[in-house]
Amino acid sequence: MNDTTSKPALPDHLSGNPRSPHHDEQVFEHEIGITLNGKERFDVEEYCISEGWVKVPSKKALDRRGQPLMMTIKGTVEAFYR
């Protein structure tokens, strides 16, 4: 299997929110995996590898615009293409 399309390098800081300045549409054309402290997370909304944190939505709490509140979890973050 020859992959003719090269995947862009994963950035240090990436957000899944299209309104964020850290959102990169080219990266989201491929499936991305995130591990935090050696365990894969499937609910990550935003990450920063150099600062060592991920943001995940809370289960029930909403902000005033109806969006889920983001909780920051710190640890060793690794991003990869699946």
C-alpha cells in the first residue's frame, strides 16, 4: 500500500474547535490518537504537548453558551496518526 498523500506534521498545540486559532483543518483530514500518561484518550478536545496538558469536556456542566465546560488534565501527552 503506497500512501501518495503525505500527512502533515502534528502541531505542538491543536484544538478540535474550528473557532480556535489552534485549529488546523489539514490535520483533521486524518484520524488522530492522543495518549495521556500512557493511556489512550478518546475524548480530547484540545492538547499541548510542550506544556503537558489536554482539555476534555465535562460530563454535565455547560457554559452560558450551552457548550460543555472544559477540564484541563496534566501529564505526559503524545499525539500520533492512527
